[in-house]
Amino acid sequence: MEILMTVSKFASICTMGANASALEKEIGPEQFPVNEHYFGLVNFGNTCYCNSVLQALYFCRPFREKVLAYKSQPRKKENLLTCLADLFHSIATQKKKVGVIPPKKFITRLRKENELFDNYMQQDAHEFLNYLLNTIADILQEERKQEKQNGRLPNGSVDSENNNSTPDPTWVHEIFQGTLTNETRCLTCETISSKDEDFLDLSVDVEQNTSITHCLRGFSNTETLCSEYKYYCEECRSKQEAHKRGPNRGHYIAIVKSHDFWLLFDDDIVEKIDAQAIEEFYGLTSDISKNSESGYILFYQSRD
């Protein structure tokens, strides 16, 4: 039994090495981006949901830069952010261009902090992403709170704000947060009320062969509030009909655009793919004979 396990591990390592070599050859030494690394992540038992999100976040350059900058700060007590910073730093400082890294420390910390992930069952990548971003934001806000209580901010300036004030936005909010405005129009008096809500992500239906603009337009379609869902109008002082509008589990992989080409990260496997292949993963299709894989979490960067 012990010999079989050893052979199995050796075969796995050989496969990873062959894949890494093939990727490096396909990209070519002249086209390989300077100071960039493409490393797969070992699957520790249905952790593809975690690996795919980590790859997407690593190649979200503003996020990666903030995490690496956090790593350079004075050593702090271990938490999920310090473990993430260690993982990103380990990838970014590798001597090799391609390869495989086991995110064991991060997975161990994740399972320790949240019992939802403390098992070998498949989890929802979106739930994990939300948990990770909110946890990082909480850690940063708590650290800033401690600095305020000590009377000094990181740049050495004295803080004069009220300790009971709303927590300052973190770089997580700066990168991912947006504002959603919900408008409700009373069909009786025509009064329009609006409410702003902050969000880190939007859940929209993604259709095949369409655009993100089309998807967002569908997300903000007008909804009629009637029957038991009538809207309480402050102007009418009663419930009225109104119009309201606002602007799956399986195996997870990550597809990222790095510099001028696309890469597919499937746990410890990293492959270069053609841009045309992206259409196969964007939106569901009713044709069961076609690829059933569909984009689940999409990252977009705004253009100022």
C-alpha cells in the first residue's frame, strides 16, 4: 500500500511538470511576460471552488498589489489575509515561471475559521468569494480601529475622528464596491423614492451570445409591486401598486486574461487557450449536445 501511494504521488508530480513545461513552450520565452508567474493550485479534496476564486483574484492586478503590499507590513497575528498574502507572495517570488503550489496553509486557515468550509464537500464559489472579501475587509477595518484607538494612523498623523463613526472604506471596497440605486414609483401619486445600496457583486442572469450591457439591462427591468407585495407610499400614507427597478455547483475552473493571452486554470493544470474559446463558457445554452460549462463569477474593470 505504501509503495502504491508513493508511485501515485510521483506520477502526479511528473504530470504537473509536463503540463508546466508544455505551457512555457507554448507561450515562448520571448512572449512570456516579465515578472509574471502561472502556477496551478493543488486540490485538497473538492477545493476547486477555492482555487478558481484565488486564481481570479491573483490576476486582478489591483487586488494582488494590495495583498502583496500587506505582506510587506510588520508581521501580524495569523489570519485569513496573512495566509492569502503568504500564498500570493509565494507565487510572485518563484524562480520558475510556471509550476504548481499547494495552498495548504490557506485552506487549513479557511477551514479553521469557517465550519462551512471545514469538510471535503464541494462548496459554492460565489459564497466563498463573498466570505473572503468580507473577511478581508473586516480584518482591515479592525486593524484600522486599533490604530485609531492608539491615537495614530499608519502615516503617523493623529486621528481626530469619533470612534463611533462609520468604518472607513478599505481597499477591498475601493476595488470591488459599487452603488446600486433602487427607484420605486407610486402608480397612484407618481411619487418616486430612491434608495442607494452598496454592493461588492451583482447577481445577474448571463445569456449566451450576449453582452454584459444586455445582462445589466435585464437586471434593471421594471418590476410591478402588487397584491401582497404592494409598496407603502409615504405620500399616500397607504399601500399602493408601484413600479420598482434597479440598475450552481459543479467543478470550478478559472479563466483569466494575462497581458495579451488567455489562460485556463483547472486546479493544478494551467493551459493557454484561444480567445474564441471564451464563448463556450459565457452563458447557458439550451442545446444539451453542447458544452454545459457556464461562466459563474465574472470580473469586469470599469473604464474611467
